[in-house]
Amino acid sequence: MIDGIIKADGTSRLVRSVSDFKTRFPNYDAFAAALIAGTLPLDILFNAAGWSQIPDFLNKANLLKDTTAEKFGLGADAVPDDAFQAMKNLVSDVAASGLKIATGAFSAVGGSAQTITVGFTPSLVIVVDITNNASYLCRLAVPGAELCFEKAAITTQAQTHLKITSTGFTLQAWAFSSGDAIKYFAVG
């Protein structure tokens, strides 16, 4: 969303009232009485000429798109709170199912394999090298197989670089360069 920037020259808003304003409020006392009573008929209008940058205005479409609501099984009349409740329900369902997720980060050490313990046997491990000049950007492993996303190609291979273990995974020494910043995501 874009934040608005007012020019600060007094032109960002305009005030408009009813066409018979002078008849209804012929003097200051009548004007002040209506203002105090909350019955003074005024519209405060947005004036685009008084803005250096026009903001994105809040509306249903930019708070919760109908297509997003639909992904949660909600109708077009859903509001953001409905989507948050649906997300809470999904998270509760996942937690109740016993699904385990582990995430973390480490620095690769050259010359020796690194074993990461997550406390369960993963069904899927994704290891991402977030170092700028990494030759292997991502490795994805399932039991017995590995998929490597390199700068120039995607390759599949027997599980040799990234091996799932009963309590986590092992990353072989040659899988990444020493000092590379590694992030991982494991699901079991």
C-alpha cells in the first residue's frame, strides 16, 4: 500500500455544505449552535491537488480480496477478521494432526559433514544457501532422493549431499562452501 503525502499547503481537503447554508445559519450564533449541537451539515472532501503522493485508500478489495477469501472457504462478504479466524483454525488443525515443523540457520563448515537434529524424522527437508554467490541455491530432500536447484540447472540425484536421518538431516561437506549462510525447513 502507498502512504499519502500531504503538500501541507492547506489544500488536501475541501469543505462543502448545503446550498441554503446562509439561510439556515444567518449569523455566527446560529452557526456556532449547530456546530456545538453536531447538526452543522458539512462534507469534508479529499482534494487530490493538495497531495504530493496520493495514498491507497482502504477498501474491501485491498484489505481482503474475494479470491483470497475464497482460498479460506469464505464468501465475498468476508472481512479480514474472518480470514484471521480461518488461519487460526488451520493452524490448530495442523497442530492437532501431529505435523512437526522445524526451521533454523547455520554456517556451513568446510571439510566435514554437518548433522542438524530437529527431534523427529523429516519427510521433507529444504536447505537454502542465502549467500550471494552460492553455486547451489537450494537442496530439497525426501527419504532416498535429493533435488538440487543450482544457478544454471535443476538436477535430481541419489541422496548424497543432503541425507535425512531419524532425528534430522546431514549435510555433506561438499554440498556448500565453508562459511555459507544456510537456512533450513524440515517437515515430519
